[in-house]
Amino acid sequence: MAKFSLIPRDMEFYDLFEQETANLVVAAEKLVDFFDNYENVEAKAKELKELEHRGDVITHEIIARVHRSFVTPIDREDITHLAHSLDDVMDFIEAAGRTACLYHIGIPTERARELARIVVKMARKLNEVVPRLRRRGGGTQRQSGENGQDRHDLFQCFHLPFLHLLMYDVRVPAWR
């Protein structure tokens, strides 16, 4: 039996979120290429900036739709939070490329490459899960086991260097 609603809902939010996550995957893959093939870094950083700008346009459209829509398919605050969170990830991806150029990083570390690979893995997972929002709970929770391993990998890659500094009393030069 087909569902019928007297109040029209703006369902284009789902399309916009799918565009946002697809753009995120492209940017994350370019970030991996940026660090794995560290050449033409300024041109590659510019590509990341263009993808970040595209993501901003999508985010602004989502927020504008929230303000224009009388009834949204999911909670307004959830839509806004998801849009801003995806935008934050895109901003961090772009910032990684921009920062490498700005500080004239000679050779990226293996840790930077490893983090980029984790980011692309997470972006692909988001791109896989976001379309399930249309079905309201259509399997978005089933990914938690795999995400637990991804969080562990991220911890190992990101936090362990800081623990190493603390445990082995490595002297870090002070900024002057």
C-alpha cells in the first residue's frame, strides 16, 4: 500500500546529501593522491580547494532548503548538523593540502599518507550509508562493527605519535 501525505515534504535533501558525500569521496581520493604522488602540489591543492568550494555550495543549498521548507523529511536540526559535519570534513581535507603547500612540506610522512587512506575509507563508507537515510533506518546501524575497526585505526595513526612524545619525553622546540 502506497503512503500518501497531505503535507508535501521536500525530499531533495537526500539528493543533496548524496551529492555532498560523492564530492567528499572525490576529495578524499585526491588527498590520497596528493600525499602518495607528492608532485604538482600547488595544482593539487587548488583542485582540493575547488572541491571544497563545490561542497560549500551544496551545504549552503541544504541550509537554504531547511529555511524554505515547511516540512522536512527528517528533523531540521539533524539535517543542519549532518550538513555542517560533512562540510567540516571537506574543510579539513582541503586544509591538509593547503597547509602542506603553505609550509612547503618537502616529503609527506607515512603517517600523513596513512591518515589520508583512513579518510578516504570513511568517506566511501559515508557515501555508501547516506542513501539509506531515504528508507529511515534502512541499515545505517549495521555498519557499526566495521566503523569500530576504522576508529581504532584512526586512533593508532593519529593519537599514538602524541603518546610517544609524552612517554619518551621527546623534547619539542618552543616557538619564539
